Amino acid sequence: MSIHSNYGIICSLMIAATATARRTASREKRRHQLIDATMKCIARKGMGSTTLGDVAREAGLSQGIVNLHFESKDNLLKETLASLANEYREQFDKTLHRSGPRPADKLLALLELDFRPSICDRRKLAVWFAFWGEVKSRPTYRRMCDESDRYYDSVIEGLCAELIAEGKYKNIDAMTAADALSSMTNGLWQACLISPQTWDRRKATNAVMSYLRSVFPRHYKQ
Amino acid sequence: MSIHSNYGIICSLMIAATATARRTASREKRRHQLIDATMKCIARKGMGSTTLGDVAREAGLSQGIVNLHFESKDNLLKETLASLANEYREQFDKTLHRSGPRPADKLLALLELDFRPSICDRRKLAVWFAFWGEVKSRPTYRRMCDESDRYYDSVIEGLCAELIAEGKYKNIDAMTAADALSSMTNGLWQACLISPQTWDRRKATNAVMSYLRSVFPRHYKQ
DNA sequence: CAAAAATGAATGAGTATTCATTCAAATTAT
DNA sequence: ATAATTTGAATGAATACTCATTCATTTTTG
């Protein structure tokens, strides 16, 4: 995303400035460009009907370009999922480390992150769901998603455990609370994807907050 | 493959069932059979790689059979989603009307329904997610899912409203509670699909119950 | 110039759809 | 009842088309 908009800007600047647009880009740039095009195509046409021709056209490049940089369509898709997952993880970790210092603030920041425009965006959600829809038949996708999920769950669970200790909450254990929060996020993304007229980021945030308030009332007031 | 092996299979099924071997079945029976085969194929191979040949083979019938009964692959998929949605709705309505009489019992029954084996089954979840994964690019799928969701949400919200009135709960409104519950269910299905080793139906039910207990403590004890 | 990057036409495997034909079952006639 | 006729479900080979992949050629870079 940022990479791509930057790329576009840089390109136009170069064209304007030097009148010699680079026709060849570094390997990493091209790969990002192609992955970005792939996501756009998946969001617009669906994973099953996205062809390598579509991706190349979306990227403004030629037919054979994907095989040149990714060897196969299968590989392109795997790398696309990896890129999507990486991007989320970077934001997650950045949020985790920059927020705080209290666990209540960290937890809140992480949950709010999930409904920030850069993440809770229908185009991007469509891509996530496209991959989740293939999870049963593609063990690799499942493994990749599972691995990330476990990491996030463990962080959330740790934060919940701290809140429970701090607030001396009874009747709730950290794992259950973390499970509920993580699954609520996923379910709310689904709602944003399927019912955009009924759901928006604010409403989704509300639903999560209501859970936080009722389970950790001493940390999240009102 | 040949007429004879198909004939043999169908014969034995029919003989067992009706004692009258038939090579031809009623239109509705065949359609159901084909939809069932479609779901099996989607769960096993994914939506994108499921071919009409796969479906026909899975059903033990011949190549052209799907177009004969459904005109097109597109139509077969739409009808498959419709069938899946219908099946859920029937169970939902049955549960709604048979449980009770108190709203707390009805709500609990509806939430437990979502994690009963017949519904929270990885094969079936895979099919749901396959369709959700195409929602952005297929307006029809989106509309179908959206329509159902609204109905379920409205029922759940009604029940929450009754609980809130009965229990004089403050700090929670029916819509927020219903939103949280519905989205949690969807998120938990995702967890069951992606992390079957970590998640099972019992754990998922737990997560939902924890929310119920913390939001409606006077109705769901302990 | 050599190496790397990119092109885009050609290939061929695969697949949705069509349709002439077969055949079991139901209907009608004898 | 038996035979003749009609029906329409089912088949599966043939068709037309799409698309991933390859590669000879061209363009760009250093």
C-alpha cells in the first residue's frame, strides 16, 4: 500500500523530472508492484477468476511478467498472502511497542488497530477472506494463517492476564477473554465485508468496547 | 465411469431405499445430489478448482449432468449457497420455536446451535468461507449473505432487548450485545476452520458463554 | 558489449457447454 | 395383460474457449 503509492509518486516525479522513466525496476519493487496488482484483482474479480493476464494488465506490464518474477501463479498467491500477513504483523508490533505503558492501553490500541482504515478496508478484507476461503483445500494457506493467529492470540492473552491480575477480576480467565476478543474482531471484519451499509468501523469498535467494558469494568469505564 | 458402474451404484442405493431400481431420479433429488457433491468438492478442492467434471464424478453421474439440471456452473454455485443458507435458516427457526419459553433459554439455544456438529463442521464451514471469499466480487453472494444476517441479527437483538428489560441491565444496549454475539460466532467459526487443533466446538461455546455471563449476569450464572 | 529485465506471440493443458444419441419408465393402444 | 409409443433423464464425445507457462526476441542497464 504505502509502498505502491510511493512507487507511483516516485515514478511520476521521475518522468516529470528526467523525462526518462525507468522501464526496469529492482526485483523487490517489481514483486511488490505485482503483489499489489494481485490484491486489486482478487478484490475486484475474486481469486478464482483472477488470471495472470489480469495481474499483468493491472500492473501495466506484459503477459509473461508474473512467471518471470514468481515462477508460478501458485507462488504468486502464496507470496501475496505472506505479504498481507507481514503488513499486518508490522502494524501490530509497531502498535504494541509504541502504545502503553499500561497493559490496558496496549490492549485498547491493538483492538483499535483492527478497525483503522488501513486495515479494516473492504478491498483488503476481500483479499483476506479470499484466502480464508481456500484454507481447507490449501494446507499452506491454513498453516500461514494459523501461525499468525497464534502469535496474536498469545499477545492478547498476555495482556488480558495482566489486566485480570491488576483488577483482581474473578469469573474470567485470560484465555477465554482473549479468544472472545480475537474472534469478535474476525467476525466484525466479516460484517464490514458483507454488510457495508449496516456496518462501519465505528460500530465495529463499539462492539469490541462493549465487551472490554463488561469484562474489565475497572479498566474501561462508562 | 461407464454406464454400468454408475448404474450399479445407483441401483444398490435405490434397491436399499425403495426396492425399485431407477436409473432416473426426480428433478429435485438430482439437484440435491448435485448440490451435495458440489459442497464436497468445494471443501476438498476449493471453489476455484472445482470443475463440473469433479462435481459429476463426485455424484457418480456423467459430464453433462450439471448443465442439464442447472444450466450453468454459475447457477449451480448460486443454488449451492442458497441451499446452504436455507439449511441453516431451517435449523435456526426450528430452534427458535422449539426452545424457550424464556428469552434467556431461546438465546442460549440459538447460540448453542451454531456450534452443534451439524453446523460447526469443517467441511461445511469451508463452503461458507469459500462463498464469503467471493462476496466482494459477486454482488449476488453478498446480497444473499447480507439478507440472512440481518434476519438473524434482528432476532438476536430482540431477545437481548427482552433480557435487558427483564434484568434491568444498564450500560448495554440490545443492538451492541447482538452485534457482539453474532460477530463472535462468525469469528469462532473461522477459528474452527483455521486452527482445528486449537479450537473445538466446546471451546467456542465457552467463549460465547463468557460474554453472555458478563453482559447478562442475572440470566446466566456462574 | 554483456548481462539483466521485459515483452508478447505461441503452446498446450484443461474446462464449460453443447448436442446427438441411448435408454428406463410412464403412458396409451390393442 | 401385452405391445407400441412417448417422454425426458442421462450420457459422453465434440466444440470452442480460456489461461498458465514458455521462450525467442527486444530493450534497458551498467
